Amino acid sequence: MARSLHKLADTAIRSKTIKPGRHNDGGGLYLNVSKTGNKSWVFLYKRDGAKWPREMGLGSYPDVSLSDARNLAADCRKQLAAGLDPIEERKRRAEPSFAEAADALIESLSSSWRNEKHRAQWKMTLGDTYCKTIRKKRVSQITLDDVLTVLKPVWASKPETATRLRGRIERVLDYARARGWRAGENPARWRGNLRDVLPSPKKLARGHHAAMPYQDIPAFMATLRANSSISARALEFLILTASRTGEVLGMRWEEVDLDGGVWTVPAERMKAHKIHRVPLPDRAIQILREMAEIKVGEYVFPGERKDAEGKQRPLSQMALAMALRRLDDGKYTAHGFRSSFRDWCGDATDFPRELAEAALAHKVGNEVELAYRRSDALDKRRGLMRAWDSYCGSNEAGRG
């Protein structure tokens, strides 16, 4: 016997006298009327021999008209006839692609990252560079084979990158599962899964940054000073202060005391999350005075681009890397100059080890020793940095 459909009429639905309760339009479609007079549509259905019907909301009236509700109910009946569950189908249709889920995860993690670099790294590894084959797929459809397709091209050649990539894909799929977009095992999980089909990644130490022998620094600095670009000045300042790239590129004028000869790096920009004062040797101060003459914003070493609000951005890491590549053919890294400085301290001077480590903002000693050593030895470090400045400016090794 055919189901009786379209039992309700618009005039009755609009009537203020319609009674609270559930009103049947036929074919599983019902109008719910609350005691306060609010009206909404629901579709009731059973499948697979269920004892109780499932209830699927179709929206409120009059936002969803009687005609619209009937069309939605008809679509649900077609899905049931095809052996599909309307509620699960709606979830599937709302399910994001891998790319959309990755973007959502990155957005949720952004507040925990210290700088934009982390965001850029996640977007790059989860973007078309490595994940192009899965970015358009729904997260519930991604299988072990899909993950292997992404990982195999880099698993042996770039083991460190591949390991990070695998971990980030796993995070995206875990996020999708927590949001109800997929179920079952995570195909990017290592233990009990990928470990059984891929060789163990090479146990790479992160690797030492390629460092220029300190004996070559004076000649290199002479070449560097002949270059008048901002990137060359930033690189020279980085070498003279034995600082990290991010600390120098993110340096703001408010951190600098030119008269006192001190640069104070705030805790949030330090790797150890602790304020670091840097005594500035003469050449470093001279560089800052030169940069002050062309000051265009809050950053000491400004880049060419501006942000969405029109504010000057700092010099990019790529600009620094390119400046170094032009001078040394890419043999060394900017971070490696910290190692050059440390080797010089140990091999060519009599300055104490603790002083050299303090200049590099490294922790020295156990927790008890650190508790009693509250001073940052700024005055003593001035002598060390002046000797380094002197060494970098000549071919003679400065000695403590």
C-alpha cells in the first residue's frame, strides 16, 4: 500500500491555533509544534530492523517551508531506498576535505606557537608540496595506501622531513576523528601500523649546522662589510653578537639601548623563554646607528614587504640565507656562526667556558647551580664580545 503523503496544509501550519505536538505530513515527515508555538520539521525513519526510529531535524518553520521540507523528506526516502542512512549521509556531506581539516587544525594550534614560522612549516608540509594527492579527499576516505603514497617518495631521501610529515598527517586525522568526521584506526599511526610496512626512519641527529672555521671569519667579514645591503648588515650583526637568526630578524628598536650598549631580547623571543641581555661591541653599535638613519618601522632590519595592515615586515630568513649564499656558495649556515664563535672561544682565548655559554644564552650547570648563579655576567661578557669584535675585524686572534 502506498504511503499517504502531503497531509498538512500551509493554512493549518500558519494558524495560531495549531496545537502543540507532532503533526504527520506522511512519508516520515512531521511538524513539531512546541508549547511556546515554535515550529520545526523532523524526519523519522527506521532501518536495519531497529526497534526505535531515528529522528533527523530538517530545520525550523517558516525558514524551511512546507514545500522545502517535503523535498528534503523525499531526498531522505531516496537514500533509504538506496540502503543509505540519511543522518550519516548528511554527516558525510558536511565532512571536510583533508586540506580543510588541516587548515582547521593549524588554526586551532596557532595560539600555542611562538611565531609565524611554525604555522608556515605546517602549511607547507601539509600543502601541495607533499600532500597534493590527498588534499581533496574527504578525511574519512583516506587510507593506509593514501598515506604511503605521500610518504614513500621522501621516506628514504628525506627521513627527518618524512617523519615530521607523518606525524602531522596523523594529527590531522586524529583531529578529524575527534570531530566525528572519521572512525577507526588512524592510517598514519606508526606503532602497529606504518612500522610494519615501512623501514624505520634513519636515526638522524638533527645535524650540526654547517659552520665556517673561525680562522676564516676575519676574511669573510671583510668581504661582508663591502656589501651595503640590509641583509649583509643583519648577517654581520648576527655574527658579532653570536645570536640566533630569529632573534636578530625579530629585533625591535624598543629592545635596543644604544647609549648603554645593550640589546635586551624579551623572553618570548628566546629559545629558553628567558630574557637575554646582549652586550654590544663597537662595530655592532655602529651597525645599529647606520640602521637608525634609514629607520622605517619597528624592526631594526626591515624587509621590503608590508603586512595586511600596511606595517613594515622584518627581513626574511630567505633574504639572510641568500646573502650568505652569494658570499660562500651555500657552504655554511647563519646559525653555524654560533659554533664558529664557540670554537674560537675554546681554542683561541682564555675566557671561561661558562662565559662563552652565557654569551650563547645556553644553560650551564644543574638546577642548584643555576639557582645560585642569578647574574648574567653582563660586564664580563662585554670583554668577551669586544675581543670577538676585534678578532672579526682583523686577522689576529683576540685573546682573553
